Amino acid sequence: MVPPRPRVPRLIRPVREPATVAPPLDGPWAPVDRRLDSVELLPLPDGASGPEDVVVDPSGRVVSGTADGRLWWWPVDAAPGTLPRPLAETGGRPLGVEVDPIDGSLVVCDAYRGLLRVTDDGAVRELGGVGARAHLADNAAVARDGTVYFTDSSDRFPLSHWKRDLLEHRPNGRVLAYDRRSGRTDVVCAGLYFPNGIALTPDESALMLVETAAHRLVRVSLPGGVVTVLADLPAYPDNLTAVGDGTYWIALPSPRVPLVERLLPHPRLRQLVALLPAAAQPKPLRYGLVALVDGEGRVLRSLHGPRGGYDMITGVRQHGGRLWLGTLTGRAVARVPLA
């Protein structure tokens, strides 16, 4: 069953904000390592696109979800060019995909259906029937006890109109927590600017989180939900994944767009831009970028693809000596060696 799509507010409600200037791509951000221009591609079948996130499950399957609501998988050692096999269909739009450490099932953030559980046989079940309801479930992290922390990126705009939320530039987002035992979903913190990628620290005392609209990396304390800003990023961040050693990979689908940042002091102009056809609105820049950071927000490594051959990178996952990449708009997942 396809869930009804939420109504889209016609007008954004922008407020005046100071213009921003992105930090330069120098130091650890310098485009020295350009391996993202030479990735291996594992394509999707005809008609499928937008493998937004990617995860490797306990059986060695690489799983991703696409814009048509389907989940696909490839063997982790698949040769470049290998087509995937179908796993499940959510009826919505799967975004972040995580493994539940308790039973190995998949926890899926569906932009239209909310939080889902997908088992090996392809069965799909909604989670979080009691308490807070997500408007735009985006990315998740699953604790050792099965608690799912996940981002609700916008309480006003659906995924189909995510640009409007960024142009509005209000703190419309939240972090929610689904308790496996009680089935209840509660708010961890609110007032976030399109919260997106999320990961638990190794001791599970905090969450690492990125805000796409504010291009920030923050830490959220648990259980208090206190937000501490760690870094201002030179690009708009998307999904974030833990390596397991206290470091984290961030997918950055586009360097900051100067025109968008210069529009912040002009709310009326932003209202007009939001009403333009999509083709006339500011667009993300074609540039591949992911970065490795530590728990204090220090950048340890950045990988670049200046030619934009694999661009709009929204998912990144380290498995063994390789990175797996997902994209919101492309027609393949990508793989690149780290050595």
C-alpha cells in the first residue's frame, strides 16, 4: 500500500539570517586525494535510481533503497557492473538503512512511512506507533539495546520539497528515539536545521549528528539531548556513519552554494526563489566529497571527486578496507578502496 503524500506548504516562512562564507578547502579538506573520481560502480536495474544510503548486513549483503520504494542487495564481493537482487518494497521512499544488532534485521527510515523494520524474507513492518510521529524520517543509529535514534528532518516539508526547507532555514527538525521494548517514540531534542546523518558514540553516551541546512557537525548528549556544535563544514552534509573506533564518515553531497548562502539576509527573495520551477532554483554543485572526523569534530581525512563523475553522495559506509557510497540522484552504488 502506498501511503498518502503529505500536503506541501505553498509558501516558506523565512527569517532574516546573516550570510555565511564556507571555510576553504585547505588543510585536511584540501582536494589532494581524488579517488572518488575513480570509483567502481554497481548499477541498479532499469527504472531504479537514487540509492540514498548503503549498509552491509551480517550475511555480507550490501543493501540500499531507491526512489521507487524498493530495497536491493548485492554480494559484498560483487564484481563491478553486477546487478542487484530485490529484497523488499516499502511503498514509500527508503532513505537511511541500519542493522539492528539484536537480531540482524534492517531498520529503515522511510521518508513517507516513517521508521520500518525489514526482515530477511522481505517482510516490512512499521515501528513507533505510540508517541511522537516522524514527518520526514531520514537517518538512524541503533543502540546495543535496540533503541533506534533517528532524525526527523523537517516537520513542514516532505522529501520531495527538501529544498524549500533549506531555503526557509528554520529549525524544523528533531531527533527521535524508538524504544524497542515499549514501542514508544519520544523526542530527544528539537530545534535543529534539517538534521540528517546520525551515529552513536562508542560508549553510547552521545550522538554525533549533522545539520544539512546549517552545515554543522554537532554532538547530542544522552539522555539529556543537549546540543554542542563541533564544526562548521565547507559543504552540506547528509548521512553520517560510525567506523567503530570513535571516528565517523560524513557524506557531503555538495560544497556550499554561494548564492544560497548570500540569500540568507533576504527572506522575501528566498520566498520568491522557493516558488520558481525546480530547473530555475539554485542547484547542488557536482562534486564528490566524503570526510572522516573524530569525536571532537576534527577532520582526519577527506576524499574528493572534483570531476563529479559520482556526485550527490548522500551515503557512506566503511566495510573492511573499502568505502561504499550512495547517491540521492544517481543510478548505482559505488565502491572505492581506502588503502
